[in-house]
Amino acid sequence: MWKLFQSLRISLEETSHLASRILELAFAYRRPSTYDTTYIALAEHLKTKLITADERLMKSVPEKWILLLWEFQMG
């Protein structure tokens, strides 16, 4: 299991420099907390999409930032 986890190449990212954008997104899309918008702001910063299984999140923000898990394809 550990080798599988290591193969995912997960990295930790600092997000404090994104605080203004995180709050901006939370207010703009009426999110009750900054939890979701932290991930969205980070995906935007990294010029990628957030892969999620959260359909409610997907429906509440523009599709340009989100990809549903079951639509994700490696490659």
C-alpha cells in the first residue's frame, strides 16, 4: 500500500499566498467556508483542474476549475 501511495506523487503546497483569491472565490460563489475554494484557488494557481467527487461543488462553480472524478482519465 505504501508503494502505491508513493507512486501518486502527492506534494504539499503552501496556500497562504492565495488567501485573497480564496476569499474572493468563497464570496463570489457563496460557499459557506473557504475549504472548497482553497482547493479551487490552488488548482487555478497551478493551472490545472481540481478533481473531485463533489457534485454540489461542481454545480456551484464554473466548470473550468473542476473535473468530476469519474470523468478523469490518466494520460
